[in-house]
Amino acid sequence: MFNGLNPPHYQTIPTLPLVSAPNFHQMPLLPALSRAIFSSSVHPLPRSFSSMSNFVTPSSSSVKARLRGVVFDMDGTLTVPAIDFPAMYKAVLGEEEYVSIRKQKPSGIDILQQIEDWSPDKQRQAYEIIADYEKQGLDRLEIMPGASELCAFLDSRSIRRGLITRNVKTAVDLFHERFGITFSPALSREFRPYKPDPAPLLHICSTWEVRPSEVMMIGDSLKDDVACGNRAGTFTCLLDETGKYDSPRYEHVEYKPDYKVSCLADIHSLLEANFELEP
């Protein structure tokens, strides 16, 4: 789930031109309150709530919003978690600094942001560590249960599918090749700026010629996926397989999802219950 500047000796893929995001300031956004559309089978989460374990029952008068596209995170969402991120962060930052930053940022560490201002030599060493962990993840790449079925359902309703990852393009290409499921656009960390900046998500909306309010961002990270979706003005769904985000430590984070599910299989019914699915 990483991306950032490629240091001089960190070349896991051929160097690609950086893609600049267009100006999206004039794109209409759906007011946050209008996104509070709830389902009893999942955990809908209005962002004003202080705890992600809270949820409410939908009103019978709720009007379904139109949904025309779904954008997925890759690592930990479309694929089974295969990278030991805490171990990688400790290897890059050192144990003491890792613990210090983790206390300051309960929603998670942005390792790429942390190393952006390091010296070239120190940054190169950090990227070599990150590359090694990413390669180990590619060797163990496995599709998330329910991903194929969810994509087939979206295809049956002609709903667009996109992908945004902080991993490298090599990982995206391998996913497409190994599992036979393609996403378009599929933006890897060669696209700048990267998540949690809303630019890649707004770029996809522009490419699709749809409003952000007609799109859902699905991912397993509050700090990357939910933050990106919130800032872009899309619906957001947090995949929380273990329930870790119900912990009190996440009560006062800045960005919160519209929905939270424990598995991808739940999203099928969530979409049908709460949205008008239109291409």
C-alpha cells in the first residue's frame, strides 16, 4: 500500500512519467449529510459519530443515492494482507521512532511521507527495505475471498471498477495477470500525488465522467482509503476484517467511513440495499 518518490537506486519497475492530476475544484460534491444512508445488515457510519462501533437503523423514507462506479484499494482489500507493515515500519524507522510516531498517529503511519525529507542516502536505504518487503508480498499474493464474486456482481450491473494503490505498477500488473480481473483506471504509486490525497480518486471520476458523489471508495485503511474518499467527496466503505477499528483508540480520528464491513461478501447486499446501481 505504498508509494512515493523513487530514489536513485530503487528501481523495481521501469521509470514511468509522473501523471499530474487535473483541476477538480469545480466538480460537484455531495454534502456529507446526504451520504448517511444506512443498512441494518452492515455498519453504516455517519462521520459525526465518535465511535466506529456505532450504527443506526435506516429510515423507511430514505432515498437511494445513485452509484455508478466503485474504486478499490488493492493490498489488504482485493488481496489478502501479505506484507508485515509494522515490521517494515520498524525496519525503516527504528523501534524507538516507530513507537513514538505510532502514539502520535493512531490511525496509522504514512511511511512514505515520513521519509520524504530524509537525505538521499538515508532515503535510498529506506526504499530498499520497502522494496524487499513488497517483493515478499508479491511472492505470497492471494486474492481476497469475495473479491471475484463482488467484481462479477458489479460487472453484471455495468458498474465501473477502478483501483488505487500505493504499491508499484508491477504489483498491479501481476494482480491483473494472476487473477484475470482488470480495473480501469488502475493507478499505482507512479501517479502523483498519491493517497490519501484525493487527486487519484478525482482523476478516476473525471476519466469516467461521473460525479464523485456517484462513486464509492472501498479499502482497509482509514488514513489512506477513507481519507482519500472523504476528501474527494465519494462514499466510503472500510473493510475491517478483524474489528480493530472498533477500538477506542480510533474514536477521535479525523476521517470516518460511511460504511464498515467485515468481509467483501457483505458489500453486495450493502450496495443493493442502499443504492440505485446505474451505469
